[in-house]
Amino acid sequence: MRFWPAAVFMAAIGTPTGQPTVDRADDTTATLLSDHARLAAPNRQTPPGPGTPLALGAGNPLFVQLIDEGVPVDGGGVLRVRLPKPTMPDGLSEAEQQKILAQAAGRRPLEEFLRNAVVAPFGMEIVDVPLAGAPEPLRRVDVWYVAYGQLEHLFSEAFVEHLLHHTGVQRKSRFSTGRRLLSAEELAKRNLTLPPDDDRRKERYVFTSAALFDRVLLRTTQHVVITRSEESVAAAAALAAAFGQDKEYPNQWQTILIDEQGRFTLGPARPYFASASYTKVTRLHRPPGALFIEHHHLFAEPNDWFGGKNFLRSKLPLAVQEAVRKLRWQLRSQSPPTSVPSIEK
């Protein structure tokens, strides 16, 4: 759950053969569900007028669409769920930013939440999203934390290519997992094109195959739009409907089964309709070099994934903690981490 869009979020929680390593020596490591108060941005109750920083969405049309029109969750686009507006919109004063940071810190002292350390606290909520007629249960994960680095680095080609293409250190899986960018030739075969990159916007299609805790193989193709303003970088992602039944890059899931001989097999392929997210990284007035990172991800968790149990609720906090640490380290070193540091350096 790094600066990544939803396409990579599911890969981040793909099944390990063991759980992520967590250092309990530092009791300020994480602010999880019980520690975090629900956040409300100063302009949450009043829709922004035309031309305001929030309305512009850092020039990101998909970002605006996910907030204003919502995410299709039924395969036909009839039922939609909106993602929340940014907790930290552009255009805020230092005092307004500090008020939001105090809320994000929850019961922790603000100094701890702002600490320039890989293991500094983060805020997280996992909520059920009720919607009459939804074919599958819907969840939303919201994450807030502070990291230190250069905002411009987040929009650099090297950083974007690493996040959307580099497979990193893959957890062991019995099935093919990873992610890759679709080429212009592959998109052309599907009558799709992407606009050329400029200094404010990049667009990609990303295919991800993830084994979710060795229980479900999930494969998705997402449309990703990354944009920057003077104050922030926004990355939005949503399932690409054109790939719903694609032979190579479909949006589908399969149960991972064990037969009588102990061999692992896959159940029948079933369509996957609902997954979208955005990540917004906002430069803070202070402390110097501080970036406020928020990630909002809506997804379906079909009942047949884990026998109807809300399995991900218990597994996500540690997976998110690991990913937050990796991104903090990468921003600090400006290079991909080979391991997850557990102490301040």
C-alpha cells in the first residue's frame, strides 16, 4: 500500500508463506484502527467551486471522477460508490494543515506522527460500505501518514516506472504473480491509446496478478493516471472495463484449491468488478521536507474468497505497515529498498 494505485495495492497484500516481519520494540510503530479518529477536511461539507484546487484534482480527470461520479461496483455501471474527498486538499494554509495533521495523529502526540523515521506512526481505517443491491460485500481502506522526501521525485519517470512495473522482491507463490505495464502495441490491439506524457500528467495501463494470502488468485488490469500540481501529486486507478473478459489481461479471480492429493489447483474464473483508489501526496508547509500521504481504496471482497469471513480486516494492517515503511525508506534513499528497515537510521 505504498504510493501505489489499487492495481498494486492488491499485489502488496499478496500471500506470503509467512506473515510480514513486524518489529514490536518501538511502540510508536503504527496507529491502527483503535487509535485513529475519523478525519474531516475543512472543506468536506462544502463542495468546492469551479477552479478550486480540489475541483481541479491536480489536473487528474480520473481522480475527480472517482470522487464525483464514483466507482462502478456491479459490472454494469448502474451501482456506484464515491471515494471520499481528500483529507488534505491543495490550497490550505499552514494552520489548516496542522489541524488536519493533529486529527490524523489520533491519540498519538503530533510530534510522533511527524517524526522523520521509517517506523513513525500511521493512521488506518477499514470500513464496510453498505450498498443495497451490491453483488458482493464492499470495503474501503483509508491510510494517512507522513514521509520525508522531494515531491518532484514522486513524479519522476524512474520512480513511476519502478512503482508500476518493477516486481520487487516477490513473496513466494505457487502461481504466477507480479505486475507489468501494457505496451502501446498491446493497447492498440484493443483499440486503446494513451496520450503522450508531459510534465504534469502520465497515464498507464497496468496488469497485476496477486495471490491473496494463498486463498485467491486475483488478476486485474487498471487504468492509472498520475498528475502533479505545485503542491501535490495525485495517482488514481480504476479497473479498465475494456479488459473485463480479456484473454490475456482479464479482470477476474479464482479460488486456490487443494485436491485430495494435496495438489494446488485453481477454481473457475469469475469476473471481478469493483476496485479503485487514489493516492494523494501533499507538500506540507512544515516540517521542512514533510509530505502528507493519503490513500483511499474501495474494493469488493466476494463472499467466496474467504468463506464469507471478513478475512482481510485482520491481515491488512501488517501488510500496510510493511508497505508504508518501504515507501518511506525509498523516498529517503531514492532507490528501491531490498528489505524493510525496522529501526530508525
